Amino acid sequence: MRTTEGVVQGFRQHGNAVFRGIPYAPPPVGALRFAAPGPAPRWAGTRRTTEFGPAAPQSGPAPTGATDGTDWLTLNVCTPDPGAAGLPVLVWIHGGAFISGTSGDPMYDPATLAGAGLVVVSINYRVGAEGFALFEGAPANRGLLDQIAALHWVRRNVAAFGGDPDRVTVAGQSAGAGSVAALLTMTSARGLFRRAITHSVPGNHCTPALAAQVAAALADRLGTVPTATALADVTPGALAEAVTSLGTDLADHHPHWGRLARTSVAVYPVVDGQVLTETPWPALSSGRADGVELLVGHTRDEFRLFSVMSGRLGRFTDRDADTALELFAPGPDGADAYRAALPRATPDALVETVYSDALFRMPSLHLAEANVAAGGTSFLFELGLAAPGLGGGLGACHSLDVPLAFGTLDSPVGRQLLGEPPSPEAVAVSRELQQAWLRFATTGDPGWAAYHPDRQLTRVLDAPSATVPYPEQSSRRIWDGRSPAPFDLDEAGPSPDCNY
């Protein structure tokens, strides 16, 4: 297969042509460390593309990708027919709390989607401090710049793999969805995709003032100063470990960082005024960004996964609930509104509702509404199918939708969440969500009515599924007109641990 940079040789798997580890920018190390991605490298002869490229340095308690090597900026293509023309294209941006993740995760195996007629491209990009810390002398949001560089590669090359460069859908979940939401409003991304899919959009960004303090704290742990020049002498592994250790210590040592202090993650996209001029919600709702065809959704029990992972499920106290309401309910009357809407709720129910809303559900809902206000068409869903894995306590938790959408129920995460074998109900929901992705990427219509703020029609994916008015009405009313604000300084108080 000939690309604009050189010839690549892939392999056949499950009836698809597969190409892995294609560089879309040079390794961001040495003189290119902390820089914007450079031009894609060229090569002579034939490049074997049969192995995933190495993940960028990983942070957090559960890093997911192998990091051997420095060629972090690579992508993968899976196509059902490289000789075809005009197939719809899906570009997948992985999640991982902006500090971890890799396109090679088995949960993202594109074989089923490609077999149904999509050209699937998945990308690696810089995460953690390499991609998102605000260092003097370096552009902000380098991870987002990497994603734009990958989309330019797709624009140049996807036709050679049977894809239509004018029918590109960019998709992501969690931090990947947050990336897609940012791309919707970035002028440098315009014209690079036609449609967007966002699952569990996080509402997390940092102000420059807070991001500068985070960078200083990272540098202090490494005995240096927060400049690109000084940190160039720090190995990527050591910098990634500093991000992990800072996340572990946030609540105890940085209470003046407020809501950020107990997310277990210190590094997020920065509203720097240049790469990212504002958060997606006001940019879209004000008309400063154009709407697109958007498929957006969240799970019913977003925060349950973190309750289980932290060992806190069933153990939240009244104080935990008070703190969650104080920090994350929208002011000035959000805490009272939650208590009035849920008068008999246990501390667990209050904590999970507030955090599910603040972290994912309301940012997702408001993105759908803002996109409509910007002249786009939005389709909204909520996943209501409960996961039977881990004793059945997970509910319809964060990330459950990913193996369902990719049809990777037999992946390690799929088996952990959905059991082995998966239930007939899980198989049915998986097929519906896959078909929704396929139809949306092909035609712009996933198969149910578009969302409009007046009717609020939402597809609830369950056994059986149904299209109904938005099911989380009390939360919608509490958050009406209140989009997520960036994390900032001078917010006080702790909150339950979470990570996404």
C-alpha cells in the first residue's frame, strides 16, 4: 500500500487488511520533545506495519500500554477492502484520563466494525505531562495537536485504504470524547472530519493559572523548574512517574487546588487561549464554533466503576455526600436542589448521582444541546444495560459501552464487565450500538430521532431499548444552563477519589 510518505506492508486478519504502527509524525523526543508534532517522516522501500507502535509514557495506577521505544506518534488502519473507494472512515481516539491509554488495547479491536464496512483508524498520541502539562517554552495541549496531525494524515492517505476523506467520523470515549469535544471547536481541526461520536464526555479542563502550579509541582518533584528546556534533561519515564505520584498526593498536599485535588489526575487540557481558546460548551452555544452531526451518550451509572475500584461502594458517609454536593453541585443552589430531588437518597446514591452528573452525564447532555444551538444535529443515548461482572455491582458503569460498541465482548475488559459468555441481552445491545455507529458514520443517522431541547428524545440502550424523553430529568433541571467550568485555583475542600 502506497501512502504519501512511503509504501507500507500490512497483513490480513479476519478478512480485513490491517496496518499497524504507521508514523504520522516523528518521535517527539530529543530536540522535538515538548514541541508541536513535526511533518510525517518519509522512507524509501517498503515499511512493515504489522506491530502496534509504542504507547506514550503512561501514568496513573493502571497504565495500559507498553512504552518500549520512542515512536509514540503512530496510527493503525483496518480496512475491509483497500481496493474500494469511498468507504466511510472512523477515527478512534482512546481514553485514559489524559494520562494513559493506547490504540492497541484489545477492547478497541476494529475487526467487527471494519467487517461491517468501515475503514477504522486508531491513533496513539502524547498523554500525561508529555501531552498536556503546561511548560514554559512549549505549546499547550500537545496531545490535541498530535490528534490534529493524525487527522491530517488521514485526510492525505485514507483514500489509498478505500476510505472517503470527506466522510470521516472522529470518535472517542472518556478522555477521548473530551478530545473530540475540543476538536469540534478548534479552528485548526476544521475540515478534517464531518461527524463526531462522543461517549461519556468529561467536563475537565484547567485554567492556565492552575496548570502552571501543577507544572511547578511536577518540576519540583524532579528537582528542576517547569520549562521545556530544563525538563528535556528528565527522562520521559521519570516525568510520567512524577505525574503518578502527584496524582496520589493531590488530596493531602494540594487542597487549594479544589475540585482538581481529588480527581487523582493533575494534568488535563488547558484553556490556554491559543491552542484551546475556550471550553466546548460556550464555544458551540455562542455560535463561535459550527455544529456538526454528533452522536453523544453516557452510561446510566457512570461513577459506579470508580466506587467499586476505590473500594468505597456502600461505604460513603454523610460527610462524603456533603462534600460532593459542596464541590460539584452547580452553585449557588445546586446542593439544595439535589437534596430536594432525592429526599430519601442514601449517601452512596447522592455521591454517585452528583459525580456521575458532574463528571460525565451533564457534560455529555450539554454538548448535545450546545451542538444543536450551533446549528448541528445531535443524537443522544444513555446506556442502561447493567454489567453482570464483578458480582453484579457495577450497574451501567463507565466504559461498559466501549466493548459493546466495538463488539469486543470477548476482550479482557469485555469478559470482566459482561461475563463469559455474555448474556443474550448484552449481545443484542452490542449489535444495536455497532449498527448505530455504522449507520451514523455512513449516513449521519444512527437509527433514532434527533435530540432537540423541546422533546429531549433519547435512545436508552437496554433490554429492550426504547426512545424516550431524556431519563435523568431531575439532574437536567438542576444543571440547566450551567456548563462545566475549568478547574481553577482557590476552590477548597476534598472529594471522593475518581479517575477516568
